[in-house]
Amino acid sequence: MTTLRARLCAALLAAGRPVPAKDLLRLLEVSPEGLERSLKDLQQTLEAASLGVEIEAVAGGYQLVVSPAIAPQLASLLAPPPLPNLSAAALETLALVAYHQPVTRGELEAARGANCGSTVETLLERELIKVVGRREVIGRPELLATTERFLIEFGLRSLDDLPAVADQPDAFLRG
């Protein structure tokens, strides 16, 4: 019979991506408090055994990652293909989507004062943004929002971790 800690560790390892707490609760058949205790227990066990891995809360879930102290020694093995650098226009557009989602392409273009077609396509191809619906207005433009990959690439647990921005230009969202 396997322990709860072993099942949790195996689930995080097998997933290879952040696993939402609700999925862990269902899989492990524990209460939210039981899950928190199990996560802490597993983290303490990993630290005590000096295994070079730890649990990280990211993108609304939990995943096993290489400990930061070990990561430099494994850089060549761990380095995922780098996300090609985003242009200034792409970063600006991505920031607008992140802070004002869901948002339409027209709203992005109004905020930037420039055509965003190719930039939006690039962000969609890189799976940093996605279409989440359509605005209920004439033409029914697509609504864009960030993805889980966006959170992972930028090391955010959730959108609440975005840094505060003073004087955000949100006038384009009014009306």
C-alpha cells in the first residue's frame, strides 16, 4: 500500500506540469487541509533527503522542479528550447492583454495606436495568449486572454502576481 506522500510525489512527477489543487484533491481523496499537510510533508521529506527537487506553486497548481541550488549544475540538461525573444511590440501587447483581459484586438490596437494583427498571431502561436470567447457587439470580435503557459514562462502563480502598474492606460476599455 502506497502512502499519501508517495502518491502525491508520483502525481507531481508524472504530470510534468503544474497540477491544480482541485485535481490533487480529487486524485488523492483528501481535504484541502490534508493536501496542504501532504504538500508540506513531501517538501520537508525532499529537503531532508537532499534530493535536489522541490515543490513549486506556479500557474495555479503545484509541480516538482529542480532546486535552485542544483539548477546551475544541470543547465545544459534542463534548458528548454528558449522562447525566442519577443519584440517590444509583442511585450507591450502581451502586457495589455495580461492587465486588461479579456480584450479584443481592436481594443489593443486603440491602446497601442498601431496594428496588432501579426503581433497577436505571434502570441497565439507561442501559446502565450488564447481566444476565450467573443464580445457581444456588432461583428462579435474575439476576446483574448493569457494562458497557463504565460504564467509558467513568467514564473507567476496567478495573474494576481502581476506587478502593480501605476497609471495603467485603461481608457480604451471604457465605453
